[in-house]
Amino acid sequence: MAKLQYQATGRRKSSVARVRLLQGTGVVTVNGKDLDEYFGKGNEIVKREVMRPFAIASAEGKYDVIATVKGGGFTGQAGALRHGISRALVVANKEDYRPALKAAGFLTRDPRMKERKKYGLKKARRASQFSKR
């Protein structure tokens, strides 16, 4: 018999995370690598941020995560992963997990994006240096 799995998509900035949640022991795999291996040394805050939905929903060690992340930097990818895990937890058990995750703000997609470059400027707001003469 196939294992029961829950799927969700998380987004932040230009990163997109496709998350699959399976009944398990709490192993997190990102793009075929372990969470610690994928985000590397020195990014403990980022790794903790990815695991926070489980702590808030009090579901540590109940689910395995298999995720595919594309686009952006590691902070944006971690935010997308957090969003995807939160949404997958809600699909898994809406009545128990949704109120706590909603109160923590994990179900809301962060709308902040990079501002577009405007014509006549060097960047979004950076103009060339002004000189009177």
C-alpha cells in the first residue's frame, strides 16, 4: 500500500518550494540532500526557521519532508520552504494545525518582492550622480 502524502507549494521572493509531507520520523530532504547539508554550516537560524512550523503545530518527528526548491537565495528558499511546510500541515490536519499556524503568520505569503528598474535610473531608485556644473 502506498504511503499517505500531503502536497503543498510555498513561495517567497523569487523562490518556489514544492513540498511533500509523509508520515515518518522528522527527516527533511531538500533537492535530494539533507537539510543540514543543503543549507550548510553557519546557517542555523535559517534551518531553525524551516523547522518552526512543526514546533508551532507541535508535530515534531511526525512527518518526513521531501522538498524541491528553485530560484532565489538561501533565505528566500528557506522562507518558501517554511510556507510550503505550513500549507502541507494544514492539508494533513486542518482542525488541529491551522489556528496555531495562522496566528504565527505562516500561512500568509510574504508579498515583498524586488522593485523593478525604472528607465532613466541605474537601479530601481538609484539615479546617476547630480552635479551643478
